[in-house]
Amino acid sequence: MRIEDGAEEVSASRNHLVFAYYVTGHGFGHATRVVEVVRHLILAGHDVHVVTGAPDFVFTTEIQSPRLFLRKLVLDCGAVQADALTVDRLASLEKYSETAVAPRASILATEVKWLNSIKADLVVSDVVAVACRAAADAGIRSVCVTNFSWDFIYAEYVMAAGYHHRSIVWQIAEDYSHCEFLIRLPGYCPMPAFRDVIDVPLVVRRLHKSRKEVRSEMGISEDVKLVILNFGGQPAGWKLKEEYLPPGWLCLVCGAPEQELPPNFIKLPKDTYTPDVMAASDCMLGKIGYGTVSEALAYKLPFVFVRRDYFNEEPFLRNMLEYYQGGVEMIRRDLLTGHWRPYLERATSLKPSYDGGVNGGQVAARILQDTANGKNYASDKLSGARRLRDAIVLGYQLQRVPGRDISIPEWYSSAESEFGLRTGSLSVDNNNSSLFENSDAVDFDILHGDVMGLPDTMNFLRSLAELDVAYDSEKITEKHHVRERKAAAGLFNWEEDIYVARAPGRLDVIGGIADYSGSLVLQMPIREACHVAVQKIQPGKQRLWKHAQARQHAKGQGPTPVLQIVSYGSELSNRGPTFDMDISDFMDGDEPISYEKARSYFARDPSQKWAAYVAGTILVLMKELDIRFENSISMLVSSAVPEGKGVSSSASVEVASMSAIAAAHGLNISSRQLALLCQKVENSVVGAPCGVMDQMASACGEANKLLAMVCQPAEVLGLVDIPSHIRFWGIDSGLRHSIGGADYGSVRIGAFMGRKMIKSTASTMSSQSYLNGNGNNLDELEEYGIELLHNEASLDYLCNLAPHRFEAIYSTNLPDTMSGEAFLTTYDHHNDPVTVIDKKRSYGVKAATRHPIYENFRVKAFKALLTSASSEEQLTALGELMYQCHYSYSACGLGSDGTDRLVQLVQEMQHSKSSLSGDGTLYGAKITGGGSGGTICVIGRNCLRSSQQILQIQQRYRNATGYMPFLFEGSSPGAGKFGHLRIRRRVAPKQD
């Protein structure tokens, strides 16, 4: 439902109404928008009790009325800030548990009693979940007014902090489901917990004074450029300096710390009415929140913003701000080091174009009044919580594909409009193989390599050609990806060679997380791939972005090698689209910096941490192969491999990046060596504890074949043909997966703990003193297998232990769980170089140890079955092995509601009457990769009926969860098979 902007003033009600308005403890922005709604309710003659933790002046500055009642109470903590720009995800969940979960019964009892005592007619929540449940318990209707909900925000935190926190998300979603409907503000996130929605215009505080009046009172003339610094708390240890501002500028500082400010910085009083000062300024510098964005748009104030980390409301507000041409993104290091000038000057050249309504407070107040008077805005739809248990996906927030949320506004439309459904790569009909050759838009000669008829490669080259045209004509007018395209258009010198590499993602058919324990794995490269274009350029000839120019100028040095990267698809996740650094930052004197320093370097700004996967390849080449880079490097990354779905998006980026860099610099690196180097990038630079199978599949795989590899560390056994009667599919659950998350890492640690315990037990049992002490003679010693015990005492990989030996000797001695402190006290170290044991954590040991031992056996059996005669029994046995693998994941704690549901749907389809009456078509399924969400792999007959059943499963999952699963089907060559392209802009013949 949509309420039009031109709503009349809230008329006085026939009834004197009492509203209870709950405000979250997260930031002033919520309180400032509540002020405007409350003001209109009070103007209409109603009493409003505001439950808030915000200071009184936020409300009393704007409302002086006996009908306003302030009750100081915080019922949710929002997101806990580690600093001014970073959310502490684990602390946020723990604080919410402390604030709203542990005392929940007491909160509900207290709030029900209070609501009845004030005789509330309606409960309004921004965006306190428990208030909706308290209202229901008190028999009072409730309405939420917000642009995001905490179930959505916390979903990503649960993914990072550990699955055991997920009950928080479910509880919040259930609480919201008691709300009658949602009054939704612009810049909103997906909020599936609400069953009915009414959209209203921006809620913006009114102006009290004109621009001229404010400047006159402050003694600032009209010809002075004025920036307002509005952070709501400054970064710790940050000292403002006079040279941060361009000459002649002044900066008004909100919430300035107790420090002496330079003469061109002016500290504003704590109770300053910010809207008036904003409207009197020429631009604003700060972090994105609803209050700052809505008021910047309303007052047409250009906004220079620095991304916050791990707050998922931000991408939606940012996209709205940029859609209306009101935003300039500043890199965090430039904020902290004072390189402000290029950003401020760019901001003052903008012409913000927002022309929508700004009377959302008035409109919302009228809806609330009508609701309290008995008007029914709600429909008869089912409660959101009933379809949310599995649909509130961990990471749902930033992974959009068509059909997920029909209410996503125009300004949030993502990559499918311009770059295809899955990527920054253009979409094209697979049958149109002549597109590249026949298109005049592709103005490149291929000097080396072959596009191999791959449509995605053809289209990547077309996109490069369009950048050339766009840069020359300066005509980039699309509203989507404007910053990405503009940045990319200036990357390359079109008269020099450009090198292009391609690396696919992979579908983990079987083997999964057993790779780090030395298992045999079978992996299939998928159709979706990452393309990377690289050009090395003499430093003096590289087109630097303005902030990079300013940085080099500030160093007072001539042109030096700079790495510039543009990554398409940044709008699909909260990350910056560009990254740049001086290549000398990778040097410490004459030697490359340590991997530890590199991790810290990229971790400084999590919105740019993605660059570790790309730039990290350069550091690894420097350290491992002693390569030095004397030229600047420009890189364009365009990946069609969806992030967070368990199909190795990170490995494809690493392999494509290193392949392109190696080609541009004439390095001859074998596919296997390149995969091992890329694993080093992920383990040592990114800091994710993955095995090597992802990089090996991306680098060494071939289309329509399974790469068979023993991960000890990376021995390729060969390529296994997929029999013509068998087909594999991947189905995405919508639950975001991350090998950097707590669950994957803890399971890996548990497996290495188990190996250490097995080795210790074997060593003890094989010792002469132990055997003699137990009365064993030499005959018994030989029978027991002393040689086996000696081998197991030096076990290098868990997968080298046979399942029967594990069950016969070691299984009963392994604990189900063990604390990190207890393990380290007994065993000192778990001997895994890429994970660290937390003394305070408890780790699952037995299941994590059992999984790779049995998985290795399952993969060997699977490989043998693939080459056996085609039969129903063959397919049934292959499917059974996959099911066993799936449930072994769950025993480790790496399952998920979404993937379990998909596997269940496959089982239901397999055992349905229609399948049993004829030849079955689907036979098995399993979760893939690191687990805890992501994608399942399905095996079935290669026939039309199987494809139809896969589509039915997609639809049933959507009906149950509200999410339409992404389907992976098809295969493509690995990076080694593709090689690389060397291209150069085609020179047009001169006209006579």
C-alpha cells in the first residue's frame, strides 16, 4: 500500500488518544525521526508517552507540550559500536541477549502493566521488537515505523558470530509478527517479518531558520564554503588538523571530543538543532544513517560519506543517496589521514535531485491516529513469522536475485538490469556464439588466446569496449553502477595491451570440508566464472583517481607504482567498488611485509577488505616467488560467481586475479602451483582457514568433468568423466555461507584436535612400557599391529586413518566436546597453521574428527561407482553416499535450516509415487563446501523430467520460505584450460 505525499495535516481526532511510542537504543537517528511523528500526534490533541534512552533535549527542543511524556528506558541496544565506524557483531548479539533476552519475562510483565496503567490506545515501535509482543499480551494493537528491522540486521551477525545465536533472530521475527502492520520509510531493507506494509514519504525534521539566518548568527559569509562534520562520535585517537580542509573552507563539528580544534574547525554546542546547520552548509561529511541521509536529501545537501562496517542498513540508504546524485564516498584511510580536498570539491559540484515528499512524519501520524480510532489497514495475509523460520536467511540482506523481494524500490535495483542476473558481467544467450565476432562494439584485437566460444567472456570484452567509448565520450548516464563504471573507464591505457583471465567457481560434488584433512575430493567447475582484466602501466602514464593523486602529492614524490582495482557488483554487498594503494606499501625496507602485517593492512577498512583477495595475489607472488613489481597495475574484476553460496566465489577471484597478473608480467606458473599460491592468499592474507580444493578446482578443472584430487596437499589424480546419464545441479538455500565464520573454523579446529589426540593415543599404546605394563607378550604385540600404531602416532592427515581403525581403537577415547583451555593444557598445540584455539570456547571433537575419516571412504566409493555400469542401483548408491555426507555435516554443526529443507524436498521428490511408479530421476543431495548455509548439490538422471523436478523443488522452497533459490547448472573450463587473452584496442583505418 502506498500513501501519497500530498496528505493533509493531521486533523484533530474526535477521541483523545494515548500513544506509547518505543524507540530503539541505537543512535540519535531513530529519536530524531520519532520527534517529527510525535509532534504531529500532539498537534492533533493526543498524549504520547515516549520510551527512549535518548537525551531529553532531542525531544524538548522541538516539542514543548504537557502532552509529551518521556520515560527513560532501553529495551534493545541496537548495534554495539566497536568505534565510530565499526559495529562489533558478537558484542551486539551478546548485549541484545543481556538487554532483551535474559530479562524477557520481566520486561513483558512490566510493559504490560505499564501499558495498561497509561490506558494506551496504540503501541508504536521504532524498531523495538519486544514492544510488539508486549502490546499483544496487553491486548493492544501495535504498529512499527521504520526502514529496517533487527531480525534483518542481526542475521548477518549470527552468520559471523556462530549459529548458536540464531534463536535471537527467530525471537525478534516472532515479536515483529505480532505487529499489525509496518509503516515503511524510504531507504528500507527487506523486512519479511511484517505481513502488511504502508509506504510513506521521508520523515524529516522541519527547518526553524533559513540558511542566511544561520550564517549571519555564526558570522559566516555566503562566499565561505562550509562543511558539517556529523559522525555521532569521532574515531578514537583522531586529531583534526587545519590542512584537512581546502583553503578558505570552514568545518562545523558535531559531537566534537574534548580537544583543541584548529582555527578552521568550529565546535557546535551539544544541543545544536542540526537540520538548520545542515541546510546552511555546502556539504556534509559523516557516516550514513537514516537521519543524515533523509535530511541531506530533503535539504539537497551533498553528502560525503565513509562506510560503516557490518551495519546492513547502510547499503540501501547509500544506494538511495547515490540514486539522487547526492553522495560521494570517501575511503576511510583518506578520512583519517586528512586527504579530504578531492572529496569535498567533488561534493560541491553535485546537484542533488531528490524531489519527493518530506512530510512522512505528518503522514505516519495520520495513519497512527486512524488506526488507534479503529481503522483497519491490515489484510488477511499469513503472519510473517510462519514463513520466516527458514526464510530469514543468514545474509539474505545483500544477496538479491529476481523474485526475492518484489518490494525492493527502484533505487535498489541491482546488477540484473545492466550486467546480467548474477554479476557485473553482461548477460547473453548461450547460443549466440557469433556475438563477439559480429559486434562493432568489441573494438579489440585478440593477440593471444581464445575466447573458446564462452558467452560470458565475449560479454566481458564487450563491457571493456563500452568502457573505452564511455571514457572517450564521458557519457556514462546509467543510474546503476555509475561510480563503478566511471572508475573503470579511467583504469586502462587503451593503446597498450590488456591481459584477461577467467576462473570458474566450483560445485562441491563430494569431499567438502574433508579437504583440510587430506581427503580425496570430487569437484566440478561451474558455468559461473570471474573475469579479471590487468594492465601494467608506467607510473607516469597511469590515470590516477583524484584521491590517489592527492595522496602522492602529499608525499611530495614523483610518480610511483600504484595498484588500482575496480570490482563490479559492490552494490550486492556492503563494500567499496574501488581500491587503490601504493605498491610500496607491500614493502618493509628491501623485503615484502609479513602476512600478519598484510592482514592488518586490509582489515583497517572492512568495506575494502575484499581487496585482500585480489591485491593479496601480488604480495604472495612477491614473497613466495621473489617477484618485484616496478610498474603500476590496473585491474578490473567482474565476477558472476555469487558470493556466500558455497561455490567458491573467493577462489575464483583469487585464481583469475593471479592468472591475469602472471600473464601481464610474463610469469610461467603451472595451474597446480598457482592454486597453491592462491590458497596462500586466502589462508595468510585474507585469514580464512580454507583447504586447497576450491582453488585447485578453479585452476585445474575442465568442463563437464570432475576433478579428482587427494588434498595431501594437492595431488591431482585426474579428471573423471561424468557419465552421460548422470547430471549434477546446485540449488542455493539463500542462507549465506562463509568459511570465515565461526562454525567452519571451529569444526576445523575440532578435527585437528582429534588428530592430535589420536596421535597421542597411538604413541602411548605403541610404547614398550605401556604394552609391557599391560601384560602383553611379543606374540600379542605383533598381533595387535605395532607397525600400524607407529604409523598412526605420526599421522599426517586424518584421512589416512581407516574407518575401522578409528572405530576399533580411537572413537571411544575421543570426547564429544572439549574446551580450548583443557586441550591446550594437555596437548599444547593442535598443529594447524591457519587456525587459533580460543581457550574460552568449547569445540566439538568426535563428530569433527569422524567426518573426514568416513568422507574419504565415501568419496572413494563414489568415484568407483561413477565408472560402474549404468543401473538404478548405481544411481541409488551414489545418492545414498551424498545423503550420508549431508547428515555427517549436520553432526558437525555445519547444517542449516535452508539446506536441510532442500535436501528433504529432494528426498520427498525421490520417494514420491510418481517417481516410484517409473524410473526415478533424483537420487541424492548434500550440503556443499564449508556448510552452515550456501548451496546443496543434487544428483539425478540427465533427462527432461529431472530438470522439471528440480524446478518443482525451487518453487516449493519459494512457497515455504519466500525465497526463490538460485540454480547452478552447467560447467565450464578451469583457468588453466582457458589460459589468458592478450588484447589491444583495434586502430581504426584512416579515412582518405
